[in-house]
Amino acid sequence: MAPSQEQTQASLGRLAFGTTQQAAGSVALANCQELLKPGYSCRVVETFNKGCLYVSMGCNKDATRCGYFIAPNKAQAQAQCTHQGLSCHVDGGCVSAARR
């Protein structure tokens, strides 16, 4: 999830799982919105139903620059974020497609 306003001042990551991509997106939106100040909104930046996805997010020391990064593994997500000089948190996981 990425909060948005005319000029984004922060990045916020929320990962959610659900029985469908739509259900997971709804949960992620609700979780994100709970943490935001009025005037900001959230959006789903990626959904997936199999494989792995990790999101790293963080800000620099004085919080004047924040960002989020999406990668297929935890190490790559962490590296992309710290390479930008940010103090980062990584969240994510793997899912397999439902068998019918």
C-alpha cells in the first residue's frame, strides 16, 4: 500500500492475505487507512496469487524522504531500500495458487 496526497510525504507498507486478490486488497486498504492522518489515502500497488513478494519501506533520518520497494525476495527488497539511504522495514511472504 502506498498513501497518496498531492505530494506524497510518506510511504507505508501493508501486506495482507485473503481468499481472493480483491479480498486481500480490501484488507490491506483498511489496514493502511487506519494508520493515516486525514487528507491522505491509500492505494494497492500490487497483487499476486502465487509466488513471493516482499515490500521494503522506510525514510531517511529526518523523514524528509521516504519510499517503498517491491522485490521477489527479502534480501533484494532490503537492498533496494537501504541503497537509497533509508532506514527500512521489510514485510512479505509467499503464496501458492489454489488448486481446483
